[in-house]
Amino acid sequence: MLRIGLTGGIGAGKSALSKTFSECGGIIVDGDVIAREVVEPGTDGLKSLVDTFGEDILQPDGSLDRPALAAKAFANDEERQKLNAIVHPLVGKRRAEIIESVSPDSVVVEDIPLLVESGMAPLFPLVVIVHADVELRVRRLVEIRGMTEDDARARIAAQATDEQRRAVADIWLDNSGCPQDLAQRAQDIWQERILPFAHNLTQRQPARAEVRLVPADLSWPDQARRIVNRLKTSCGHRVLRVDHIGSTAVPNLDAKDVIDIQVTVESLDMADELAEPLLAAGCPRLEHITQDAAKVDARSTVPGFDHSDDPALWHKRIHASADPGRPTNVHIRVAGWPNQQFALLFVDWLKANADVRERYSQVKNEADAGARGDIVRYVTAKEPWFRDAYRQAWEWADATGWKP
């Protein structure tokens, strides 16, 4: 099942986007609808709200007077946290019940107003943010929802900032135009990215990635940060560390547009335990790749580090993203093994040495020109340079006191 987290500031257009995704076939789990359901008359949720905020948040018929609650709950951060502590657990429980009831090959879109504020973004393989500027949102809230301008601005100010939302957004949809524009972009995303992602997950296969070099992208580190947070959340205590590695982790270095992430574990048995959590995070396992090519140079004698060419110490597990919009490789390696150490060292060595970085860029471009899109030819063409680079990198590590 592909689960998508959808959010945006109040008045940005979440409802309109949810409607389009529903028309495309998505199963919508609406946080606002559930939030109303869990505080209906007779529920434990409503009783807790009354106990916390007082009887005057009720209407004469015993139902919740939402404007009265909002006036109290959004008065300051402390009161808002009280509200969230009551409602969020109830909404989460009900959301889980709904998701468990749908077909496992569904695309579930979870419309969560406070997805960013509640820290839930890393729980989803894909996060969609709908955006509109503040003044437009204020105008919508006043004209369409009948809020006062002061209330509208207070509600907006109480939510996450645009910068906080951008930090978790895999897809950023601007809704400053007409409804038809938003609907068309949403349909395009559904057909070109979401459905292929869901299909790949069902087949447990990675998305196809272009095997050609592209100019360095300044957004790669931010994209990697989202992926790292997602993997840490999915894998939990079973991992020792999660790092952005490879060429996209080196500033201003041209690379294939594929984010490489290293997950460090205590053993390969632990790596095998991560197969299902990583699949749920959108990254199926590649069963046919089980080890790295040993890069040990015969002259690699730097003390204090393992330079074994024993094939067993170059084993790993690898997963790759099923998301065609963000190709990603997830290398799971054992702490202290030479392949795990070198992956960390290589990035730091390139960052610290401009001449090495320039030479590696030349090697990559030559390999890319000769490979013509063939990944095996590309990797093979770089291997001779890597064997000498392995020794040089470890000599630099010894000279600088670098530690993994």
C-alpha cells in the first residue's frame, strides 16, 4: 500500500486537492473529518475537551461549539498543545482503523492539517504540500469561510511556516491560480508519479533511473535529508546511523540524479530484518545485489583500519526507491566493515580535496561518455581509479586523524 501524506496551511486548498485525488482513485483519509468524528456528542473526546476547556465550549444541544473552542485553544501555544494532546491520539487511532480496512494495493491519501507540526512527515513515503501565499489564504478564509481577518491571521500564524513545510515536501503544489489549474497539475502528478510509484511497490521493484551524469543540484542535500529522516523513522532502533553518501553528497560535483544513502547496522541479520520496514518506506530490496566490489589496493597499509579484501567483509544489502520522482539507493552495511568505512571516508575526502574532486569529476565524465547509459559499463570504467583512490583516501584519513 502506498500511503501519501497531504497537508498545507489553512486556506491553501487541501480539500480541493483531496477531491481531485479521490476522483483519480485515491482512498482519502481526511484528518478534519476524523477530528470532528472523535469529538461528537457522547464521545470520550468531547468529554476530555469539556474537562480541559470548560462547559462553555458546548452548544445548547450538547455538541461542540467550534468557534468557542478555537477562541480558547488558539489563544497561545500552551492551550493549543492541550488541544492537540487530546485530539491527535484519537485521530491517529481512528485513522489506523480506516487504513486497515482498505485493500492492500490501494493508494491512501491521508489529509492531515497538522502533519508538519505533529512531526508525522517521515511516516510517509511521499509527502504532498499544497501552498498559497498568506494574503491569498486570508482572503479565502474571510470570503469563503466567514472568518474575521484577525482570526484568519491567528490561525495561519499558529501553523507551520512555509520553510518548515518545504523541508518535508516531496511534491510542492502552488494553488495561487484557478481551481482548474490545481486539478490539472494534481491529475498529472497522479498519472506520472503516484500511480507508477504504487505499481512499483506492488511489484516490489525499484523505479527506473537515468544512468547519465547531470549538473550538480543544490537541492540534493535537502532531498537527502528528507530521505534520511524517513529511513530513521522506518528503521528505528535497529540502525546505528543513516548517512547521505555518494557523489550527490559532495557539493558542486556532477553526478547521476540518484541519492545514495547508507544505513549502518550491527549485522547482516539485522539488515535482513529491515526488508519490510524499508518496503513500507517505499524502498524494495534488490535481491540480486549482495556485495560491493572490494576496492583494496595492495599498498593500503594504513594502520588502525580494516583493509581486508575478504569478500565476506564487502557484503551488504541494497534497497532502491520505487518512486520515479526521486531515484534513491539505500545501501545497508555492517559497522566497521571496509565498505561501510570507505563510503563515509570517500565523501569527506572529496569535500576536503579540490584536486581529487576535479580528477574524480573527469573520471566520471569519461566513464559516462563511454557507457552510453549502461550502468555496468559506467561502474566498471571507474574501478581502476577507485583502487588507487582507496589508498590515497586512507592515507589522508591517517594524516588528518579522520574517524568514521
